[in-house]
Amino acid sequence: MKNKTIKINDLQLFYREAGNPENETILLLHGFPSSSHMYRNIIHELSDKYHLIAPDYIGFGLSDMPLVSEFDYTFENITQSISDFIEALNLSSFYLLMQDYGGPIGFRIATAYPNYIKGLIIQNANAYMEGIGEWGMRIGTFKKNNDMKGLLEFKDYLISLEGLKDQYLNEASNPQKIEPISYLTDNAFLNRKNAKEIQTALFSDYGNNFPKYPEWQEYFRNHQPKTLVLWGKNDRYFSQEGAKAYSKDLQNIETHFFEGGHFMLEEYAKELSKLITNFIN
């Protein structure tokens, strides 16, 4: 695996690249509150068969972190920077692997560039209101009640070390399998200057993804990308109903549930890699 950077709109964007570019390409889009680091195991498992590219979004991981006054941290703008990244690398045919925040970013890309997409690999990322889980509903209640204090306190918990450990360990089938480097790396990134303001801005913008759901569902119906859904059943952000909902609009789809959570890649990298290989082949 090679660690690289590229300048996109005067900002340095970090990405991991592995495998032979002549093989099928998989673009891996990470979730909250992590970075491309979350894909390290699956990149290792798949790099002998595929060409893998995993960027850190602006404001995440090892990419540049401009102030919120210098960069508008919205899902639209993050998507634009990843779209520009795709064009800069001359990617025009790839599979999209999306987890959490990777969903609203990846679905925007797929809708804008349907001819680029060879297939979708969805891991705990929503495009249907049926999939709002326990924590998602809690966030919605804070917003409905205009309880900004409660909302921001909950967000601060989610990006604290205690909250990170809660997400990684308490949703896992076997917490002893979870490498501490996972949540410690996320915690280190989140403790950098300006990181919390960036996460607050994107957290506040998340609601603007919901009105896009009908557009993404129309893309599914019209283009029928072949799709692999991989879902941790214990995810408190996104429930199992979110995984099942994709079958309403997609015909060429297979769905697999695992006894894990939001970060089930930490436990099931080998199992998911086999399913991805079968899916692509």
C-alpha cells in the first residue's frame, strides 16, 4: 500500500492506494468519525486482486483541515472535492464501497456519474428513512425539540474517546478482536486543533441529506447498479431496516447481515473481502 497526497482546489488530500491499476478499481469512502484508516485491513485483503483507492475527506484524517471560516463543511462541498479527486486521478470505471458518511457522498457521486459506477458496496450507510436507528432517532428528537444544547453534547460524546470506544466495542460481537489502534487513531485525529468545529459543521449539515433520498432511490430504479449490502446488525446509527430497504428499488442485489456494528470491518475484514470478491467476479 502506498500513502499519497494530491492537491485538489489548493488543498492537500491524502489517500491510500494499493493493487494493480489494470485490475478493477474500488473507491472506498469512509464514515464518521473515522478516516481511510478504517479500510486498512480490507485493503490488505483485496490488494492482490483489485486496485483500491481510499481518500481522507478534507477535514478528516491526514488531509488538510482548513478552518470552518475558510471552507464550507457541507456534504455537497465534500462531495465536490471527492468528485474533483476522481477526475484528477482519471477514474472513470469503479466500484463504490461506502460506509456511513461515505453513503451520502458516494450516492451523490453515483447520481452525477452513473456511467462511472460498476457496482455499489454498501456497509451501514442509509438511503431510506426506514433505516434510522436508535442514535439517529435521538439526534432527530434533539432537532425536533430545537434542543441544540442536547444535540451538541451528544455530538461531543460521539467524538470523545469514551464515545469512540462505545461505538467500536459495545456494538462488536467480540470486543477483544477490536484493535485499540482503531479508536485511538480516530481520537488522535479528532483532538487536533479545529477538528471539533469541523465535525460540528458536518454533523449539523447531515439533515440536508434526507431530502436527497428520493433522488438516490430514483437513481437505483433507473440505473439498477448491481449492489452488495453488508450490514452490522448492532449499529445504533442505522438499523437493519435500512439494509432491507434497498431491495425495494434494486433488482440485482444481495444482502448479508453480521453480528457486529458500525465498525464491523474491524472484526470481519476477511469475511467481507470474500463476499466482495465473489460479488465483483
